[in-house]
Amino acid sequence: MSKSGKTNAAASALRSNGLKVAVGVLVLFLIFSLFSVVKTVPSGYVGVVTHFGAVQKHILGEGIHTVMPFRTKVVKLNVRIQKMEANATASSKDLQTVTSKVALNFYLSKEKANVIYQDLGMDYQHTIIQPTVQESIKSATARYNAEQLITSRPKVKQDVFTYIKKRLAKSNIIVTDFSIVDFKFSPNFNDAIEKKQIAEQRALTAKNDLNRIKTEAEQAKAKAKGEADAQIEIAKAQARSQELLRESVSDQLIQLKAIEKWNGVMPVSMGEKGSGGFFDITAVGKRR
């Protein structure tokens, strides 16, 4: 083969390879363009649209959407209810150190997702939610002494919840629930609380014992008085019975009792004249 023939063959091969590369690049470009044109927003999300980085007013809902390639970008924001937990350390009104563990349920406003993305970006939890929670807990804790934080926990929770809800609503973040998972105090304070509870329990026990003793004494007194009153009434009844008995006894009754007991045998010895032995039959006969 001549030199010119070899050159033509090489040029032809080069053109063929170049064409293959061009076709490959074109295919990749078309595939990339296709994926750039079609965007999918999954369930529980909305799509924030940007044109060359500028946030647009319209928001994409769930489903498949077509957009302009290269120029348009879709940022997916989670609009489901999310849970965030946080720890906060603050000082109570009586200067006790209090560590609080809290939990927060919230979701992003669908209608304002573009504003949220524009103002807060994707890291909205660290940007706005956590600082708000910390601030609200410190503010609420400072209004109560340490013991009140325990005894008035529902009120403290409501104070913090109201503040957080109002504050985050300004940033289009809706808070649905808030709970104080735990309050932790210093070991010294815990010891003081335990000693106080023990002292209060002992005082309550002593008070209950005193009340019991008083009650038992009053019961014993009432029982003794009742028994004494009963004895008095019995004595009165017996005295009245004796009195009535004395009033009912007469010579005739005595004679009658003697007759009832007589066996019909006359006594062997007689008494003085006019004496009828142990009873006077004539007198009985006359009285009949």
C-alpha cells in the first residue's frame, strides 16, 4: 500500500472514531437532559423551584413534573411531622442548675416552603428550631425555683410550648406538640430534696400518730362515760324497783305468802294468848 493510501485509511479511521465519540456524547447529553427535564417529588415532600439559584414562587406537589433543563432546579423539602429532641441547661430562679431534655413535634408549612428554603435553607432545625427551644427553656426556667419546676411541671411545659409555637410560627414552622422528657438537678439539690421529703414524711407520720392517739383517747373516754352512765341508770332502776317493792309490801301480802308456804300442820307449841302461831287464821278469815 502506498503512503497516500495509508494516510487516507488513518484519516478514515480517525473520522469513524470521532463520530462514535460524538454519538456517545450526544446520547449522554440526551440522557442527562431527560433526567434534567423530568423531576419526581415523593410523598410527604414538596418541591421548591429555583431558576439559576433564584427561588421561585410556585411550589411543586407530589408526583412527576417536567422542568426546563439546566436552568431549573427542584429542592425537595420534607413537610411531614418531624420530631426533634434537645437538651438545655439553665438556671432556676433560686440559682439551681437544671438540665432539661425536651421533645418537639413540628412540620413545615407547604404553602410557605419556598420562603422557608429561601430564609432558612435546608438546615432549619439548627438554624431556628434549636435556638428557639434553648431560649424558651432558659426563659421559663428562670421564672421558677427548682422545686416549682417539679411541682408545677405542667405549667412550665405550657409556658415553653406557647412561646415556641408562637416564635416558630413566624418562620412558617408549625409546632404540634411539646413535652418535657426530664428535669435533672445537681446531686446536692437531689440530696436536699430527698432529706426534705423524708422529714415531711416523718412529720406526717407523727401527726397521724397523734391524731390516732387523740381519737383512741376520745373513744376510750366516750366508752368509759357510756359505761358509767349505764351503771348509774342500772342503779337508778334497781333503787326504783326496791322502792316500788317496799311500797307494794303489806301485812296482808306477808300473811298470804305465809299461807302459800304453810303445809297444813299446826305448830305443837302455842304462843301467848291471842297468838295464832306464825299467822292469824281468824284475821285472814275476817279479811276475806
